[in-house]
Amino acid sequence: MNRVPPNTSMETAKQQFLKEFGESYGYPNAPKNIDDIRATEFKRLDGNVYLDHAGATLYSELQMEAIFKDLTTTVYGNPRILDSQSSSSLATSDVLEDARNQVLKICNASPKEYKCIFTSGATAALKLVGEAFPWSSQSTFIYALNEGAAALAIDFREATKSDTCRSTRSSIKVFQHPLQKRSEARVLDEEPTGHTYNLFAFPSECNFSGVRFNLDLIDIIKEDSERILEGARHCRGCWMVLLDAAKGCSTDPPDLSKYKADFVVISFYKLFGYPTGLGALIVRNEAAKLLKKTYFSGGTVAASIADMDFVKRREGIEESFEDGTLSFLNIASIRYGLDIINTLSTLAISRHTSSLARYTRNMLLALRHADGEEVCKIYGLDYLKASYSGLGSVVSFNLKRSDGSWIGYREVEKLASLSGIQLRTGCFCNPGACSKYLGLSHSDLLSNIEAGHVCWDDYDISNGKPTGAVRVSFGYMSTFEDAWKFMNFIVSSFVLLPTDTRHLNPLRSGSIQPAMEGLLYDREWLLKSINGEILTQKKVPEMYYIDTKIDLKLGILHVESPRCKEKLLIELESDFFPAVEEINVHAQRYEVLGYDNKIDTWFSNAVGRPCYLLRSSSRNGICLNKTKSMGRCRDVNTRLNFVNEAQLLLVSEESISNLNHKLNSSRQEGSVGLRMQVDAMRFRPNLVVSGGEPYAEDGWSSLKIGGNHFMGKILFGILLRYEHDNEGGEEMSSWLQVGQEVYPDQVLMLFDL
């Protein structure tokens, strides 16, 4: 499939899409097609593009109406009151039993062979298995490390001819990573002398890449483990298999009548959006008998004596593992989500979402910059081998500029959000797959961690490599229009076209760079509420009315507000106290200074709520964000202020003028009201330039003002990071003054500051 040019209409693009994917797209055999579903059940999207269904899919509005009607017309009593014969409790018990059967039906699991245990989510289901599994010092799995057992990570590769000759059953071959043991194995007196039980866990679909695993692995591991695991001494004994279907179950549930997994975990909000906080463990009866549960609570106990060590547990598998009162109202609600799945059919949902994912992959792979360089690297395409069964509804990728450098995933996410597109970035709580697909070695990972990188921060490029990826994922209600708008966003924002002189942030350096010096005293203070929340103007509009002015000669910060009668005067170098606490702002750790009650009271009155003023202590040379192994700052020249992206925001008057023109030209003819006019100060810039073409700053990777050098990063306007270096190495003035000339990218264009 060729790339659809950015000026192609949506209608033309959709016709081309339907020629290739029309048989799979849109539920032609269901009561409603996809367009009807979106128009009647997801009106709240209203032009927004939601592409994070692997994180959480969306609930239907009709689904919620049915749930609300049920809960407001039916009396559901506590089903755990076992001695109660009330109709409300009995009715709830019937609903729970029906819900269990419906959950088993999703995975084609016989109630005679499997049981459904409700949990607070997929993670809780995994935790239940991990804590109750019959581990011994000879067992193998990562959860048992504290028991002296071993952990073994494996990867898949193509089998050789000699491998397949040894076993005609499968060509699956595994590659073993080094065996991990937290402590030396020791045989305890109470350990059984019979079977050693091991646990093999894998996902039905990788939530990082969308790769679907071949479920033949279940039988192969259970019946032929010594061959596939090459007879490792820590891998002998009875193998049981846990299948994580939290993601895969939403589009391709496992068939447990064919693939006899011992444990399967699912999450309902990933299936149909609501309820959250509810999952299930589907457990094989024979496997459930081996689980060793130590904790017990009211709902799991048939009898107990308060003043002696005696307890008799309930015999039913479900009751013995479901602690306390179940979330029975949420469980009663899942039937309406399951109705959607059953009406559309899991096969049709799988085909529908896969068609959109395939279209998106094809479009991304076809993208080229004007010089012919590839735009996109998609993860998972190189792993479609015997151990995998294809790609699901997830597309995970990173973007490149025409010079081959990576575009940070946070930059993509922020621009997507501004365009009304919701997607996910980072490692998606999957560090193993993340490091595998991104090619991050152990030394890379440890270096990033020592530099202060955590999975939720904005450090998306480290030492020239991405630390995460961009992920889009489709759900049963996703449409072609969603995929098309996403692709149009990618092309218009990141692809250098032959007729386009703009390109997005061709930043050459990709290493982690902490915040460097900005304007003197800029963003050194913040307000914090008494409950620990950092206050911003978005949360507290009253902050807008606080005016500040610094007298450099006297070293005084002047602060005033219409809410306060007196102006506040703060001495810059003496009014604060020694460091009082550490706080986290924008995924950075800061040591901060406090002020006396008089100053805190003034700001509390100014914003209308109790708060206190804090100042970054980095001005006094206190080293922050130290690495544990090296005991030093990431950058000894860094002066850390409360910044998240960069120290300076630059906008151009021409871009603001063009924006105003577009805002007013988009107004309907004949509309009544004042013309829309956005002032440059609306963006709270530090620098305003004039003299260039609209949005020329989008193409500036670096610039020089006077003798000061800056690196650029785009959102609206351009975020500037101050660079200490200058061309000749001579001492230059660090003052920025009105009227200074701006030299973007060292080209012969002059702009006025």
C-alpha cells in the first residue's frame, strides 16, 4: 500500500482502505455497523481520536444506561451473608453465578474443568497465583526468588533443521537468558520430596508490540519442557502455565477447550471499559487444588474458633480465594459489556481492530522524508516466527527526522494531545519488552537509572537511543476516521515533504540533559498546598492576579495582589530558611527552602487557600538528583529551577498574527460577536521575535542571540535550552536585550528581539 498524500481527502482514502480491508472492517453482519455504533453509543468523543485501548478501552453510553437502569430498579443484597435467605442476597448470588459462567464462556472454558475467581484486577489475579503457588527451592520463576528458587527469562528464535528433526511436533526454539538466583537454594525440612512445581508465564498478546504468541506453547511447555528448555537442571519437574490475557482477551480470547492453560488472568475494563477495579482469574480445577493460601477472611471461612487455632475453609474454589465481600455491583454490571462482545462476536472484533492496525502499520512504513529517508521504526515486525501467531491491535513505533536522529516520544504525545489525539508513550509498564525492542543493554538501562530516569519522566532520548516508544491501539469502536486523522497528524507534523520548508525540531543531541540556566531568578519559586499539591494557574486561577517585580540593585522581590492590602517585600538572599524538605516536580527531585509564617500567610490570602512558598535551593549550590553509584550530580554545571521542558519560550509576532488570521477565517460567515484576537502574552513567552515568516521558528534547531547559544524544542513557539558554549570560547555577556539580533541555525536571516 502506498502512502496516501496528505492532501488526499478522507473520503478518497477510505475508499482505498475499504478495497483492501472492507471484508474485515465494520461489523457488516451485526445489528449495527461501526458508523452506527459510533454515532449512537460514543457521542462523547465528538471529533476526538482515542487510540489507547490497550491502556483502557471505552465504555458504551448505551451500556452505561443499561447498567444505571438495572442498579436503580433492582435491589442487590450482600451475597456473602451466608445465613441470610433474603431475596436480595439470593438474587445477587444468582447474578454472580451467571457472571462466572459468562466469563468462562469468553474463553470457551468448561465449568466442569475451570472456575472463575473474581479479583480486583488482572494484577491482583497474578498476585494471587504468585503468593499461593506451591513454590520450593527447586522451583523456577521470578516470583519465587525470595524462596531461593530460580528465575529464567527466555526469548524465541527460529529453530534449525536439526532442532525440528528432534521433534516433529513444533519448530519453536527458545533462547535462555542467564539464570537468576537471589539466594542459594536450600531444601527445607517441610518441603515435599515429590514433584517440584514450576511456573511458565507469558502474555497472549504483548502490550508493547502487539505481537500475539502461539498458544501451542502451553502444551509444549507442559509436555515437552526439557526439550524446549534444553534440559536445564532448574527446569525439571511439573510445569504449569499462566496465560496473561489482560490485553489479548479484548480482541482474541484464548480457547481453553484447546489450549489447556492452568491459569488465565483477564481485566474487564480492557474488554469493554466499565467497570474498572475488577478482573478475574480463570483457574483449572487440578491447578487450584495445589495452591497454598495462608490468609483467610470472613467470606472464605466455613467455621472458626476465636480463642484457638482452628479454622475450616470453604470447599468451593471460588469462595476459598475471594476474600471478603465481592464487588457484587460491579460484577452485576459486566453482563452488559459481555452482551456487546457476544453481539459483535470476538472474531469480528479481532478482524475489525486488526484491519485498522494493519492499515496504520502500512501507512507508517511507507512514510518517507523528502530526501527518501524512512520516518518510522515499527516494533514487532521482526518477530513473526513460529512462536508467534501474528500482530494484534497494537502499533508501537518511534519516529525519525530526515537526518536520522530520533524524535522524542514525549514530543509526539504532546503534539498529538494538542491535535485532539489520545495515545500512549513510554514503556507501557513492560520493561522487558521495552528493552528488547529498543535494543537497550543492561549498561544502558543502569546508566539511565543512575542519571535519574524513571518511566514517567520526559527523558525520552538517552545517549542517542529512545527510552520508550509511541503506542497506538484500537478497540471495537475504533473507526477508519480515527486511523486517518492520526496518520494525517503524523504526516503534517513530522514528515519533511518536498514542498515543505518546515520540519520538526531536527535536534542533533539525544542525550539526557537536565535543566540548565534560564533567565535570572526565573521559576525559582512555587506554591505548595498544605496537603502537598503543587499549585498552578490551571488549578488556582487566583494566582493570575499575583504581580511580581525584582529590584536587582536592592535585591528585593516585590509581590502584590488585589486580594492583599499590603505589598510583600522578600529579600532575595536572606529571607528564606535553610533547606526544609525534598519535593518532586516534573519527575525531578528538588531540595527546597521555606519562608516564615508572615510570607506564607500573605500568599494564602492572595490565592484564597492555605499554602506556603518554596524556593529551589540549587541557587546556593546544593547538588540534587545524585546517582546512587557515583554520588554526584548528573551535570555539575546545572542550576536546577522548577522547569519541565526548557528554560525559555520564544514566539514570533508573525506566527501569532497568522494564528489570529486562521482563528477568524474559520468563523462561520455571518456569525455575530467580536473578532477573536490572541495576544502573544497569552502564551506567557520569555522572548518575542519579529521579522520572519510565520512558523519559521518550527525549523530552528538552534539559534544565537548576541553571544548566547540555544537549542530548540517545538510545541507552539519554540522552547529554548541555554547552551554555555560560544563560537570562540571567549567570555560573552549573558544579558538578553530588546533589539538584539537573532541568528537561527547560523543562516543569514536576521530577526529582532
